Amino acid sequence: MAALLKENTAVIAVSRRSAGVPTGAAHWACDLSDERACANLEEKIGQEDFDLVINAAGGGECVGFEEITPEMARKAWVLMVEAPRRICAAAIPKLLKNKGALVNVSSMAADFPLPYMSLYNSSKAALSALTQSMMDEYPELQIIDLKLGDIRTGFAKNWAGAEEKKWSATARHLKKMIDVAPGPEIVVKGLLNALKKRRGGTLRLGEFFQTVVMPLGARLGPSRIVHAVRRAYLKRQ
């Protein structure tokens, strides 16, 4: 958001709280995991005029598959698939009129699922598929499926109780990977460059191994070898 504001772009941030929203950006309070709140947001989108939409909401618990509850599954789907879909549907008429751009932030986890994060993996895979479908339906729009590798953010800070779980070694390793990952500035730079050059399609950003070597190996290597390398990379037996 700060990078867009520096370029004199009017910004509206949608989030539950205003904390972290930079000065100069408008803020719409909305819990995107709440379906009724999404309906209200659709109405507000219809009243605005804009030429760029970035769906970046996400979150995921590091939790065993058998511990997933129906409510956890519902919230993950609404937050990372249904809310972006509804936002896209409400925004597309304005984006078409203004020859704008649409960015959906998915994840490398859509292609390389992480252990103990099945809700996150499956939701981001669904969002990626939805985005790629839209690319064919709206070829006149600049649509980006932004697949991020590990980025140094607070993504894992709320993984409570990992020390007491049987999968604590996996949780600790995933946290460590995030702690040493590239900072968010690599995403800002890469995305702004793509937007300015009007490049659509899949955009992978993050460290070199995750965004270049792994996708290339997955395309060229036997699935058995790819799976073995992925497991080794995650340091799991």
C-alpha cells in the first residue's frame, strides 16, 4: 500500500482493523471470513470507481488433518476463495471500463503443499485455479496469479501451542523458513514492475529455489523424485 501511495495512487485498504494501514489510505473495516460482511463489501465496491484490485487476504493454522473442524474449514474457504471471488465479480465491470488490473495472491503451496496446512494449501490452490479461469474469460484485463514463496512476515506468529503438538518439529521448521525468507520488499518490487509493464499470468516471487528451481524441477522431473526433494526440503522423514 505504501508503495502505491508513493506513486500518488488512491488506496482503499480492506481489513478487520486499521492497524498497519498507512497514512493516506482509506480504510474499510471488514472481516472477509464473514459471509455477511462480504455481501456488504460487494455493495460498497459497486459504488466506487477504480482500476486496480489486489486480493491479498490469507491465513493458515499449522494443524493436524484430524484436528480440522468444519468451522475452520468454512472460514478458510470464505476468506481465501469465496471472498476474493465475490470481490472480483463486483469489481470486474469497473476494471473492464477502466482497462484495469486484478491481482489474486495465491501461494507456492498451491503447487507444493505443506504438511499440516491442508486448509491453506487447498484454498490457495482453488484461488489459483479461479484466477487462471478468469484469465481466459477476460483476456482484455491484466490478471495476475501471484504465487508467493516464503516471505518474511508475521504469517506464523499465531501458531499457538506448537510446542505441545506431535508435529512441533514441522511447525518450528516452517517458522524458521519464514524467518530467513526474503522480506516483503521483493514482492512490492516484483509486482509493481509487472503492473507497470502490463504483464498478466502467473507471477512467482520469493527466493530463487522456491520460485525457479522447484517449479522447473516439477515440470521436468519424475513425480517420485519431486516428492522426495520436497520432503527433504521440509526436513521431514
